Amino acid sequence: MRTLTRKGAATRQRILEGAAAHIREHGVAATTLDDVLARTTTSKSQLFHYFPGGREELLLAVARFEADRVLEDQRPQLGDLTSWPAWQSWRDKVVDRYRRQGRLCPLNSVTSHLGNRTPGAQAVVTELMDRWQAEIATGVRHMQDAGEVDPGLDPDRAAAALLAGIQGGVLIQMSTGRTTHLEAALDMGIAHLRTGRLPPP
């Protein structure tokens, strides 16, 4: 993307945040460019200046925005997994985040609309999962350095397993409206870090 002036960046961000908010409230299918223009008090020429690809480009930008929110909503706990109380605090933050989100996942709805297998949407989700896993793995390494986690445990595989459990719990929540499985996945995953070792690949 070309370099924007401060004013231009602010306008683009306003359009992006307005589109994301409208989608969270009304869904992707019910969100038109006219809705975004009205909500953000911008003109059609401004929208196409910052998103020349129109609705599809805007939706991809919204997907990136929502992916960033997934991690930001876990701050500062996600970046401070240095004690068992800190892990518990992160666990509670994740559960609270998805409980408040409810059954509609904005990121999933946007990427599904774009097509999960399209390169742009796939890249957004892949990058999110890679970043999320890396931060969890960093926390595992902190605990290994502190002598709290088995040094033979592979931090990346442990983080991958925990993240897979979270995603499975979120998927079930989207179907049932209950966080029971998400909570169980987090509780069992963290308990495993304290007591066990993953099998070798």
C-alpha cells in the first residue's frame, strides 16, 4: 500500500473501523458500501481512493483488522505468560473475549465471505495463527527457563496443541453459544504444561 499522509491514514482507518463495526452489528451480507459511506460520513470517491478494489478489498482489510483485534484483545496477558497466575489470567481473558463476542465471529464471517481458500483470506488467517502460536510458545519457554515446565517439552508443539484446542472450543461455541468446551481446552492445555509432555512428532 502506498504511503499515506497523516490525514489520509486517519480517513482510511475511519472507513476501515466503520466497516468493521457495521459488519459486527449486521453481518457481511447485509453490509453494503453505501452503509459504510453513511456510517463513516465519507464520499464514494474517498472510499475508492483508499480501497480501489472496492468492497472485496475493503473486506480483506477488515479481515486483517479483525485478526489484529484477536491478539490485541488478549493484551497485556498474552505477552506476559511468565507465571502460572499469569497463564490463568490469560486463560480468563480469552474466555471473556469470546464470551463477549458471542456466536458471531467477525473474522470468520468475513473470511468465509471472501472464500477461506482465496490467497488473501488464507494469508490473513495463517498469519494470525502463526503470531498467536509464537506468543504462546514464548510463554512456554519462559516457564521452562523458570523451571516450571518440563525442559523436554517442545514449546512450538505445545503452543500448537493449545491453540488448536482454543480454536476447536471457539468453533463449538459458535454452534452452541456455550464456552464450556473452550474453557475445558484451556484448562486441560495449561494443566498439561504443568504436568506432562507431548508425544514426539
